[in-house]
Amino acid sequence: MPRSPLALAALATVAIPGLDAFDVRRPRDSGGEVDTAVVIDATRQRWVVRAPIGPAAGAALEAEVGLLELLVEQVDADRLPFAVPRIAGFAHLPEGGRAVVHAELPGRPLRLETLQPGPGLAASLGRALAALHELPTSVVENAGLPAYDAEAYRQRRMAEVDEAARTGKVPVRLLRRWEAALENVAVWRFQPTVVHGDLTVENVLVAEGDVSAILGWGETKVADPADDLAWLMVAAPHDAAESVMEAYQLRRTELLDPHLSERAYLAGELALARWLLYGVRSNDAEIVADAVQMLEDLDASTAPEDLLEDDGLDLVPASAPAQEDGGDVARFSFRDTF
């Protein structure tokens, strides 16, 4: 049973001695494997308290805490142009594990549908992602989080497509496109980087026209940087996504990855397959039906001539489906469900 907001507020007062809780609220995106609340103290300071549900969630939260400690060092050294949560205290839970508390970070969730091209927010987003991908991979490895080389990650994606194919619910043409892309080894010669792994509009905060903070670091790994660009390629207005990529390319040093955009589009398409697999594994007919509809829409929007070319696979849809409030992809995260 989820903990009540009052119970979470009590945990916050234990974690932060002297905290005088005045009000407590559930965040808009609460749910999942971690109970979350925003506690407002007597001085109007807002605190986020997170308590895991079960041992697996507790272990994942502890790993995230370890990573955040290392990321804070990168922020303080001016290697990241945005804030990350700074853990302010812990409260031990009766069933084991710990709740964590940090100050709420400034900003509002990014609204992709309003993202404009040019040197403003789109460029800020591109620079933020580039700075993240420029971090030493040791930041993730020292936190005990997963690290993949390019070939291992390609094999991982191939296994994902194979599992989706076995459901019998993915259009044949999409499967052929995906298999062709994954079998083209040249497309997968990339340098692994630190990857956030769960970039969504709720996890990217914006203030005064810039990216102010990034949240939700529980899926971070060393993997394909294209994964962090997929949600933008799929859901952002095309001209704004181009501005993001331009700023990203300018900020990256020694970036020699001619197939980055191709893999980003592929990652966006494979997110639909993961949504399908999530519905199948959880036996949720509504999610399965939703995923099947989106896969069929994607298949319909893909021109027949989008076939494997000599230099790679053209994965840009001929006419992307209409999107509102961030698009259909905003219904779920790009997180790795394996």
C-alpha cells in the first residue's frame, strides 16, 4: 500500500532535523516503485521526499543516491550547466532501506510542443545533453551502474526486437526496418557515453529560458548517446529538434558519429516496442492496445521507399503522426525495461 503524504512528511522531519512541516502534496508524476511527496516547511522551502516500495526499489534508489553524489561534484566543478538533486538527509524505514530527502529544484517541466528553434531553450537543451555526454564514464562506473560497449548494446537491442517480434503484434515492415538497422554494423560504431536513460518532459526542468535542472537519474548507464536524443527526435517540433542537435554537435568535443541521428530515430521507434513488451509482461491489455495502435500509426507514416541504403538506414518518418502535448511518446518513458 502506498504511504500517505502525511507519512512521507513525517519521514522528511526525521531526515532533516528541525524541519517544520507546514504542508505536504503529491507531485503530478507520483507513482511507480517509489512513494514521493513534496513537503513545504514553515519558511516555504519545498522538500522532495522519496521512499522505496520493496527491496528492489530500495537498491535502485541507493544506487541513484551514489550517482547523485558524484554528479554534484561535476556540477560544482562547472562541468554540468544544470542542477541535480542534492541529498539533504535520510530516514531509515521500518521494513528496511532508507527514504531520501532533497530540496525541490527550480523550474517547470519542459513543454516540447512549445519548443522553438534558435539560440534559446533549444540550444540550451542541446548544450545540456552534450555536457552530460562529455562526462567521464567513470562517474557512472564508480557508482556501480551498468556500462556497455557498442557491440554489447547492439546485441541488447537485437534481443529486444526479437522479443517484440515473438508477440506477433509488430507490423512486419517495421520489424524488417529495425532488423536491417541493427544488422548494419557501421551504424553502431559509436563511442559509449554517460547516458541519462530516462529523459522525459517531467525530468527536464526549465527556468528563465534555460535548462535549470535534470531529475530522475535511476536509469543512468554508459551506453549509446543516441538514446538521450530519441525523445526529442520523435516528439519535438522538427525545426526545434534541429536547433537542439546543432547546439549539441557544437558543444561535443571530437564528436565523430555520422549515424547518431539515425540511431536516435531508431531508439524512438524501439521505445514503442518496449511499451508493448511492458504491457505484455504486466498483462495489461490497455497498454498493449495502446502500443499496438502507435506501432500501426508509425508503420503507416513510414514510406515504402524507406529501405536500407548503402550508407545506413533512413529512419526519418515520411510524415510523422500528429502530436499534442508532447506527442504519443510522452505517454511512457524511454527507460530500458530489461
